Amino acid sequence: MRKLLSIIFLIFNGAVFAETQHFYEFRSQMSITKEISDRWDLNVFVSENANLSGRHQEGTSSFINAQNYLLIGPTYKYSPNLNLVLLGYIYQKTNPFFDSFAVENRMFQQVVYSTDFGFGRVTHRVRFEERFIDDKAPEQEFMGTRLRYQIGLTVPLQGDEVNDGEFYFNANNEFYFSTSGYRNALYNENWTYAGIGYQTAGRGRFEMGPLIQRVVVDKQHDVRYFELMQFSWSYNF
């Protein structure tokens, strides 16, 4: 139990920063994975953010943080604990209902490594992204790269492993580093999540919990916190 509490503290420690602005949202996401062969899976992930804080004015401009997101990643299963995405694709559109929207196309490479402990499973994910961004406000196009590292913890709440008809606890923290191109800070984002999930017998996993996104929004290092309630569904077939 002491080890579990120590890991949870480390995960959530990244979300403690000085307050700047807070906005509230709901996030729904779906992850579908299809087994292609013994060595290959295809993962399709979609998510959508809905701003619950209304429309905000900032100087002479306004913003609303609605966002659509699509990821397609062919995954190579090197071993039961290690899998790789050699080349995946991400499409993201921010502020999709306004003329000041931003579109981002990304290519990415990814390594995921998981290990079992006596109390649960720890997962490390490293992702490198090549980002092609078309921002309409102000009108600009640029390319940049980003490194992301996520550490996650899944703990069965009934027994030693997650089986059908059982609940589990899931938490993760992800660090974002802008490695090239236009950026407001080298370490410019941090996402922290914790939720309770349920493994069904034939309909995948359902999960819900709070997600806190910390984002550096300008060169003065002003910070916004986006506090979301996240609902997830994942299914493998």
C-alpha cells in the first residue's frame, strides 16, 4: 500500500502549479483495436471536447476550446510487454465551429512498455510527433516536433487482475515537451488523469474520471487549466 500511495503522489505531483485561469469541459473518447495478425494490431482513437464554460473574451479575441481528434496507429506487438507504432497519423481540429479554427496533421512514432507489480500494472509510453499546423487566428502555418512521455498505473479493485465484471482504478500523467518549431515553452503541457473503470464481458471497458490539462499559452508563460470530466470506451476485437 505504501508503494501504491507513493506512485499516485508522483503521478499527481505534476498537476500542482500556480493558478492562472480555469476552464471546465467534458471529454468523450473511444478507442477501438482490431487484431490483424499475431504481431499486428490496428488502433483507431477518436475524442471530442465540449466547453462547459461558455465563450470567453480575451482582449479583442475570443476562444472556445471545443476540439475534435482522430488517431490511427498500426501497432507492432514485439512482446507481451512491448509494442511499437512505427508510423501513425493524428488529425486535430480546435475551435471547429468558428472561423478562427486551427487544424493540425501529425505523424508520430511510439513505444509502449508495461510491467506487472504485485499491486497492479505500470505502463510507460513515449511518443514523438511531427506537427504540421494551420492556424487561422492569426493566419500562420508552421511545422514543429514534440516529445511526450506518459506514465500510467492500473490497479484491479477485485482480485489480482482485471477480469470481466470487475472494477479497476486507472491513473496517468503525461509530460509534453516542444522540441522544435514555434513554442511558448519547452515543457508546455501536462495532463493528469484518474478514473474508475469497469470491464464488461463482451462490450469492452467503460471508464470515467477527472482530467486536468495544464497549458502554457504565451511567451510570458501564462497558464490555463482545463478541468475536464472524461468518459472513455475501449474495445478490442
